[in-house]
Amino acid sequence: MRAVIQRVLEASVKVDGKIIGSCQKGYMILFCAMENDTLEDISLLAKKVALLRVFEDEDEKMNKSILDVNGEVLCISQFTLAADTRKGNRPSFIKALSPDLASKYYDKFCEELKLNGINHIDKGEFGADMKVSLINDGPVTIILDTDIWKKDK
């Protein structure tokens, strides 16, 4: 499971020209479920996102979590994070989870973010052609991959 976490001042997503989701100060998250991902991975990832300390404290050190700053989230499903570019010039997405199961994992991930204390979570539309806008704060961009944590066990 992969997620790209971008610290933002604001973000929004449009489908067919209409804003369907947005957030203010917080995270814009690109989320991808991949083959062999489990419900445990979803819980681990959501907890890591909630506790990740990338917001500045009073000493201008990245020492506060999204919970500490009462931040918001805009979460977008993005199967292209599963791209395998080792061969040729056309990425392969064979490792992305099937759309029916990936949609369920995406919804579950957003639910887990709420269970971990994030109050405002907006979403994109799974499988839609989305137009995402954001103002990256910093910029701060963190890539999380649950496979790394599995290897540590």
C-alpha cells in the first residue's frame, strides 16, 4: 500500500467541473492499494498518517502531527502509484489491486483516518477523471509504503 502525503494550505478535487472534495490546512493524500495488501496495512498506514509529525511547532521544528494542528484531509485514490517502470517506457499497473477491492480499501482507509482522530476527511471519486488542485505547504511531501514496514518485522 502506498500513499503520498502532501502538507497543504488548501486542496480541492473536481469531477466534471464541480468541486466534490476539499480541505484547508492539512494533507492531500494520494492513496494506492496493491496486491497482497491487507486490512492490517490499512490500519498501520492510517495510524502513521495521523501521527506523522510534519507540522511546525513554536520553534519552527517539524514536531506536530495533523491531530495537533486540527488539520484536514483530502484523500484521492490513485492506482498509478503502483506503476512499475523497470522495463520499457510504458508503466505497468499490474500490481495495483483490482478496482472492486481497491475501492473498498480506499473507503476503509478513510474510515481508519477518522478512527485515528482526523475529523475532516473529504474524498475524490474512485475511478473518475479528477482534476486536483493544491497549495503545497513547504513544500513537504512524504511517501509511505507499507512494504517497508513488513520487511522490518
